[in-house]
Amino acid sequence: MTAASEATEAQGFEAVINYVRNPVAPGEPPLTFVTEDETQSTMVTTPGVPVWIRNVRRQDVSLEREGFVLVNHVSSIADLNQIEEDAAVDARYSQEMTALLKDLTGADIVIMQGGGKKRYGPTAGDKLAGLKNALPALYPHGDTTDRSAHELAAMIVEHVPGVELGQLRRWAHINVWRPITQPPHDFPLAVCDARSLDDAHRVPVLAHTETRTTDPFVFETTGYLCDAGHRWCYFRDMTPDEVLVFITFDSNPDRPHQVAHSAFSDPTCPPGTPARGSVEMRALALFF
């Protein structure tokens, strides 16, 4: 690799994002995405829209402006692959992420939504065995829609004594994502600057999914249509001692609304690199 190509790679490169291409007309049933059998999905993606994905590792980004930030965090868990395998590990990791988000955001209360969710790249083999919804999502999406964000927050807050959603100064759904394998990564996570997204790009998608511990369930998420103005970013060579924190819904209209995100195939990743592993957790942050 030449010095010029190395410099370009450090700044970013062209890769493909699989945007939703078949939005439904008003009044028609919403699109579906079936995590365990994508052949049953009605959502169709464009097979590979080339976009520039910027490496923002050395740039100034923030939750308050772009809607995402990279945080250094060394977990006390020696083997993060044990998440979803050991209840004690799950509880400890949930406590760690709760503390991280309270410190990072200044939230008065942080409530984790379930346990950590592991995902592995398609070539992970045995690591995928027995897991549900464990492949990386290869299309740009948000974890909620405006409607499902409100419904989920209201349902969670019902179980918090003395707290009513309508009386809060602000509340936000937040995703915390961490690789559990060392770099390089064949399928890193890209995030889209929230300032480059608007309502015209959003498409409701009903995700049909399941986990090891729950029956199949349906939840309303957001898919994204292609727009040349989208600003895609990633943090090159993330390690297991780093966490990518990003907003999936914020009740404050003056803050980033939602960060679209998608795994993508890194064209610069050396052939034969072991499959990327990751763990994510979702949280509701409450501000009095």
C-alpha cells in the first residue's frame, strides 16, 4: 500500500450501504424485517449503494451534535463472549453500562433494556450456534420509531416509582455498542451524523425477532432511504476497551433525534480476518 493510499484509508474510504428501496404508500401495511429468516421479509434493500465512510477517530464528535461519541471503557469482564451465557456476567455488564451512561450523559436515572446482545459476522461459525438475532444488521436503521420510542419509554417508566414521562425535562433511548474481538474488523459499525437525516428519509419497519429467553415479538423500528447528503462515519480499529455510544431517540427536539446505523463490509479488511464479534445494550436515560 502506498503512502497516499494509507492516508486516504486513514481518513475514510468508499464502501456500500444497503438502503431500503421499497417504501410503502400511506395506508398500506408497513414493511417487515424477519431477523431469523430474511427471505420472509417484505423490506427490500438496494444491493450496495456506494457511500463515503469517514474515519472520525481523531475528530471532535459528540452526543450533543452528531449524536454519537467514542468512550474508553475497560470492562471488569475478562471474556466478553460470556455475555448471554452467564447471568452473573450479564448483571455485572449491565451495572457497568449503567454507570458509564450516567457519568457520560448526566442522566438522573438510567434503565437498561434487557441484557447485552451479542452479534458475530457471518463467518463466525460455531459462535453463532444457539444464538438468536445474532447476525449484524446490514441496512441503515434506527432502533425505534417516534411512536415506538414513546410507547417503550412509557412502559418502562410505569415501573419507576414517582416518575411520570410527561413530567420529565428530557428522556432518551441510547445504544452502547462494543466490539468483543480485536481489530481489524470485517463488519464494523457505521453511524450516520444525525444532522444529515430528516423525516423524509425514514420508513417504519416492523422487526420480527426473538431471543433465547423470549418468545418471538414484533417491534416498530426505522429503516432509511438513500440520500446523497447522509454523512456516514465510523471509528477505525475499535478495541474491546472502547464503547460507541449513540442516540436512538431523544425527546428534546433541539438535540440529535436519531442516529441511523448499519454494519458494513470493510473493503480494506485483510482476507481471512476472523469474524467480528460485538455486544450492544440499549438504555433509557431520564433527566428530571
